[in-house]
Amino acid sequence: MRISRAWTAVGQLRRAAIAGALVVALFGVAACTGTAPGGPAAAGSAPASTGVPPTPTGTATGGPPAAPVQVPAVLRFTGTTLGGAAFDAAQLAGKPVVLWFWAPWCATCASQAWTVAEIEPRYRDTVPIIGVAGLGERKAIKDFVTEFDLGATRQIEDTKGALWKRFKVTEQSIFVIIDRNGAVVHQGFLDGEALTARVAALAGA
């Protein structure tokens, strides 16, 4: 009888030990497969909120890009300034432009030079005034620019008359006024007062 009770006690202890081992094993498996605090979220779950709004991707911040300015045929020419720099009229596209065809020995040109020197800096960014000097020697042209304070005004050297022929200019002094759309709105003589009024109107248009 005592032996039977002893075996029964041993059996109970074994079952208790096995049950305890199973509980420990189950907790261990759970610990291996769970997510540690602060660790990465399980696949497919929503990320924890950080309180910082997400950064949008693929969204333009400055709106749609501006369409490139079309260069009208009248401004598709190049030249060289009196200072020797390359000049490309295409850079003026989209703005009203005044081309002033003058010669260094021309008395009328001399009377207009003061007005050009006065108003050109004021409207340089809105209505560029570009001199096209021809019908004279380079030295005479440079002396004219110095005498009438035109050094700040861009001057294209056209001693061979290429641009004069292109614009069909046959006499001096002639102003060719081109609007922002590339249309020639005036070609001919203008005195100082009329030139100032025209340029001011173009700047305000």
C-alpha cells in the first residue's frame, strides 16, 4: 500500500513538472514572436503616430512651370556690342524693345542722345533701349558714346550695316519699336518728348 501511494505521488509530481514546463515553453514562444516595445511594427500594421504630419511627395510647391517665352522672328538676330561682347536679341523676347539706329556724325542723333541717356536706365528692365550704331568708323562711334554719356546703354556695333539692312533702315535717326508680342508698332523718327512718352506707355502696358 505504501509503495502504491509513493508511485502515485511520483506520478503527480511528474505531471506537475511537465505542465510547468509546458507553461514556460509557451511563454517563451510568445516572447520570441511578439513585438518589443519601441521596436518595428509588424508587417501590414499601421505605423505609430509620431505627432509630425507626413511630408507630401510628388507635389509641386511653386505651381506649374511657366511656359517658355517664344522668340518672335523680329528678335532672331545677333551682334557684337561696342565693348566686344556677344549680343543675342532673343534674350529680349517677352518685353517691349526699342532699337535706335544712329550714326556718329548725325546732328539729329546727337539731339536725341541726351534723351536716350536720361531714360534708358529708368526703363532698362521693362523696355530695353538698344543702340545700333552704323554709317561711321568705330572710333567715331565710341567717341559719340563717350561724349553723350551713353556708356551704360547697350550699343551694337553695325559698321557693316547688316542690321540696318535687315530692318530696312535707310536713314538716321530711326527708332524701331517692337511690342512684347514681337510686332513692330513704330519705325521712324521720334523727338525726345515723343520717345519718352512712347517708352513710358510701353512700360505701363
